[in-house]
Amino acid sequence: MAHSRRHLLRILALAGAGVALDTLGPRPAAAAEGVAEAAAEAEGTLVERLSVCRPGGDPLQELLRRNRDFCRTWQAAERSENPLDRATLLHDSWPLHCQVRPDALAAGQRPWASVLCCADSRVAPEWIFACGAGELFEVRSAGNTAFDAGVASLEYAVAELAVPLILVMGHSGCGAVTAAMASTPLTPLLEELVAPIRANLQPGADLAQAVRRNAAAAAAALPRRSALLGQAVAEGRLAIQAAYFDIGSGEVSLV
């Protein structure tokens, strides 16, 4: 028999609390009530443990605040010519201020923001926003478009994990946008990937302008392409924001 979603959540909570799963079988009413109470307590405790790094205020402003801290360290690293010195500086000064316990993460997750961004090796959201494991739900693909699997993944983040923010982030020097702007022949799959980027290009725009426009277009497409995301926005449970990451300075700006 298939378990209900609530029952599955109860199993997860009990497993995370170290409660034997065979206690979920048939029991007298009093025992069953005790199991239910233990499950609720275990689930509540797990949520608290997973939420220790969750900001109390606006998640978008918290991302920007952490990015400003990252910028200072990133720009300081620029002043050193020695790669080991740069690595040491970044290691010692990276402004990560919180990390969820690994045993809690093994039992669940409670991210407080989603980031739809490029797969580019220079664009790592945890690094840019100084976040630990379990804080960000990431969807990455070259060109950060609103592709089908990405939209579905964000639906999961909003519906199942109650993520209140989706940040759609383009970046300087984006190869996917550069390819969309060029006339060089691409493989069929690459042509499919850049098609939504090309659809939003404006004549005479430079690369930075095209990247910003692409991020804004992807952000606008999310609630149109997904009724679930659109409803969450309409009900005030979700904010969607476009942004631009400058690799050289390390700064994220809103679009």
C-alpha cells in the first residue's frame, strides 16, 4: 500500500530521530497516539535543527548582505599574485557564518532561497552568497533559462520545501549568451538551449545588457510557465527576482 505524504514525512522524522520504523505498525490506540506524538516532536526538532541558518528577515536582502561580505574577500584576493596566498586568504576570510549539522542534513533539508543560475564553473551560489550546505536550492544550466526540468525542480522547491524566493542570476562573460548572439553553427541540442536566449536579444545590445535581459526574461517566464509558481507569487508566498553577477568584482546586482 502506498504511504500518504504525511505518513512519509512522519517516517522521515522518526528515522532522523533514531526511532525504529517498526513502531509505525499496528498498535493499540494509546500506543499509536504516543507514536504520533513522538513523530510530531521528532519532526519539529528536525525542522528546528535544519533552520538554524535561516535568516529572520527578507531572504533577498540577506543574500545581498552576504554577497557584500563575499565581495570584500574576493577583491582582497585580487591583490595577491601568489595562488597559494589567495587560497589561504579566501579560506581564512570567507564570510561563512553558519552551517547546519551534517546529521540533520542527512535526514532532510529546509533551504531558504532558490537560485536559478548558469552552469559556468565561475558561478557557484554557495560561494557568492557565503552559504553553507542546506541553505540554497540550486538549479543550474548554461544560460540560466526557464527550461522544463529547471522549472519542475523549482516547483518542487516551492511546493515541498516552502522556499520563499527564487533568484534568477545571469553573469558577466556568459558563454551561452555569447553563443546566442553569434552566428556560429551549433549542435542541435545547443541550438535548443540558446533558442530562448535568442528570442530575447535586442539589436545593438552588448553582452552585459543581453545577459541582464536574459535573466529578467527567465524570471518573468517562471510564473507564466508554471501555474504552481504563479499561484505562489499571487498569494505572496514566493518572490522571483532577476540578478546579475560580475565575476571580476564579485558583486551581485538586481535587474
